[in-house]
Amino acid sequence: MLRPSDHIDSTQANPGEDARGIRLGVVGWLRWAWRQITSMRTALILLLLLAIAAIPGSIFPQRSSDPNGVTQYFVNNPDLAPWLDGFQLFDVYASVWFSAIYLLLFISLVGCVIPRAKHHWDALRGVPPATPQNLNRLPAHLTARMPRIDVEAAIEAAERVLRRDRYRIQRYDSGTRLTVSAERGYMRETGNLVFHVALVGVLIAVGLGGGFGYAGQRVVVEGQAFTNSLIAYDSFSPGRFFSDSTLSPFSLRLDKFSTRYEERNVNAVGQPIDYTADVTIEERGKEPVASVIKVNEPLNIGGSDVYLLGNGYAPEITVRDPAGNVVYQEAVPFLPQDTNFTSVGVVKLPDGLSREVGLIAFFYPTVNEGHAGASFSVYPDLIDPLLTINVYVGDLGLNDGIPRSVYALDTSELTKLTGTTTDVPSLELRPGETADLPNGLGSVSLETVKRFASLDVHRDPAQGWVLVFALAAVAGLLTSLFIPRRRVWISARAKAEGTEVEYGALARGDDPTLSAALARIANAHGANLGLERD
């Protein structure tokens, strides 16, 4: 549509000429895209998207923090899990789509901050703007008259009052009146910039911390120890810039794992109250030190934090051949299936017996039998423990070159010897008991039941900077919220009946206290000059 002929940017079009839109070339489209990406609206949308994108990380187990949970999810959901894995929902924070949002947010914030910082710097170096011609059009306005004090004295008094309130001032003389222009509240914009710069700092610190850090998981049974080395971890997620030298030399032994459960509140019986892992730490060149790891109370060792992620039971199982020779003896971590620690575990015996044998065992800390004959645990602590075992024989697939989970047994090519669909009931063992394996394969014993702890060793060299930038962001946000940005003008002119003084104020954004602030300035000014305000 054509602009009016008297518009400041208008040129008169020829009668009958059609208006045509501006055609953007490649540079124009690139400039338009850059302005869209670096707008504050886009930054807020990306920040919201980043928060939404992080939600799957709390819904689905992550390989970086809970690899056992991912394995169990694949076992429980064999059809759904591969689809979810295709969308990287088990590696949310390292996924392509999460990284894309992260990088776009970084670019958007940088693009927002740089021009705003330049504009703010220019404003800090500038002087307050000239006084408007009609102060009575401003949102806050007052008028006062004085018969005896001259214009110069009134303006000098106004400057003193405004300087006392920490306003920047500039005097203007239009010939017919003297005015003083004042402004304050630039800390509001400074706080806003600090907030955005701190967000950029958080993004950089998180990126560098993830690049130079690592996260490793290890399941440790009571009485066992592990050394902080790559081969000692069950799973390990190094940063992009990780090197072996980053690993601090130390060893950790789990001496005891204890749990306290609720026993008095009938509505919460069996709920865990406290988990405690008593450990012994030994660093190179130092004496062993006893310490404790609790939930939300990690242990710092050589710059690495050791977190307690999970726990469960590890029945110590011994398998012997028909001659009584021990072919397998180990405390096997069982994966909990419910809050009462009904757990499942797998033992694979490729050698030592006449055939390859696989055991799928279920452990019940406090066993109870349901109406359908299925057993389950009714309490998470060891009150009446029972281990039931189903025995399989056949090719375990350990020599075909395909990685196999130690927590799962592929029974598609195996023959089931005990349990449902067979004539032989499942083997049942309590601590200290032994049962014969079918077909004269040997025997299996439950020696004792130990506890295990799932530990996460995490190193983030930038986490201190993340805290610093986070505190700076909070400080900047509070500053931008609670410091008002105001401009105040005081005008004095001589008239026949005396001197007229006008006060006007303007706020940037919503400021419900603007009129009250202007009234205080006028009262302070009048206290020295004896002004009578209309």
C-alpha cells in the first residue's frame, strides 16, 4: 500500500502505479534469518524448547547415568525400546536434536547480547536527553509556583536533590526556561545484560565441562573394590576431549551397604528412609580412609564425585559339577523389579559342566505366595529370603561374536529343564541350602545374600563455573526486576507572577511507584525553596 504523500519517508507515486513489495536477495534473506534467530522472542522459545527436550531424560533411563536401567528397559520392552533408541531417547543429552537446540540457543543469546551491550555502553557514555517541550503530557507531572526565588537558584537546588538520589543530570537552557534532565536505573539494563551473559556462560561451562569430563558407572558388591581405570567400569561415557590422564588414581571398596525402612507408619511400611554405603578410599601415596556415600551426598575423590545411584541384592551362588568341584562362585547382582525388591538375575555357565547351562533366578527378600501360585516379595528387607531358579541348557551364544548383556539370557535357542511348561518344578533355595541340577548336571548352592551399590563416578571440571554463572544470572535477574528505570525533568521559568517550576517523570516499562517517586522529589525540592504546588 502507498504511503501518504506527506509521509517523512514517502515519495509521490505516479497516478495509477501499483505498489510492489520489496524483493529480498540472498543477503537480505540471510539478514532476515539472523534477525529472527537473534531476537529475544526466539531465545525465549529456544529456552522453553530446551526445557521440554530435557523431559525425556527424566522419563527414560539414560546410558550415561543408568546403563543397567536401559538394559532392563530393552528386556521389558523388546519392541518399543529399539524405536525409542532410534530417536536417541536413551541418550537425550548427547542426541542430535538436543544439541541442535542447545547450539541455536547459544547463538541466539550471543546475537542478543552483543548489540544490546553496545547500545547499553553508548547509553552509559551519553548524557540524559533534552527536556520535552510539554511536561504535562508525561505519565507523572506536577507544577509549583514561587514568587521570590530566581530560576537559577531553583535549578541549582533541583540538581542537588537529584544528585542526592543518584541521578545523572544534564542542564539545558532553551532561552525561555532553564531545565535539568536526569535519569537513573541503568543498573536495570546492566542486570538484564548480566543475566543473559551469565546464561551464555552457563552454556559454555556446561559444554566445556561435558567435553573435558567423564561419567562412569560401576556395580560394586559388599566386600569388592574397584580401581579408577577404564577397564574397571561397567559403562563409561567420556567427553569429547577426554584423555586417560584425567582419571584420578584411587581405589574404592564397598565395606557395607545398609538401608533403613519405615516400620511405624502403616501407610508407608517398607518405604526406604536412608541408604548408606560405607566405603574405604585409598589414593596414591595416602593411607586408606573410611568414608560414607549417601543419596544426594556424593563423595569427592581427587576431583571426581562418586554418587550413589541404586542398590539391590547380590545372592552368592556356587555351582559344582557332579564330582563336587566348584565351577562357578560369585555374588551376582540382581536387578530389582519392584519397590519390594523382587529381583531377577542371570548366571551363564559356558564351561565346567557337561553342557552349557544358563540359570534365570528370581530373588524374594521376604517371600509370599499369591493366589495363582506366583511368588513375590512383600517387604524389601531380608526377613524370609528365597531364591528360585529356572535351568536352561543349549548354546548360550557366547562364542558367536555378538555382545550379550550379563543381565539377560536369550532362551530362544535353549531347552528349559525346570519351571513352568516342564515336569520339574523350579529349584528353591534359602541361604545355606543346596539343590541338585536336573539331568545330573551338578548342584547349585545359595551361600549368602549380599547387597550391591550402583555407583556413578562423575568428573566435571567446569561445575564451579556453572555455579558462579548461575548465581550471576540470579543476581542479574533480581536487579533487572527490582531496579526501576526512570527519567525526571525539572523545568523553571520566570513569569509575571513569579517563577513556575514543573516536574515530569517517565518510566521505561511498568512502574506503579512513578508518581510517588516524583512527589518525593518535588517535596525535597520544595523543602529548600518553599514551593507551593498546584
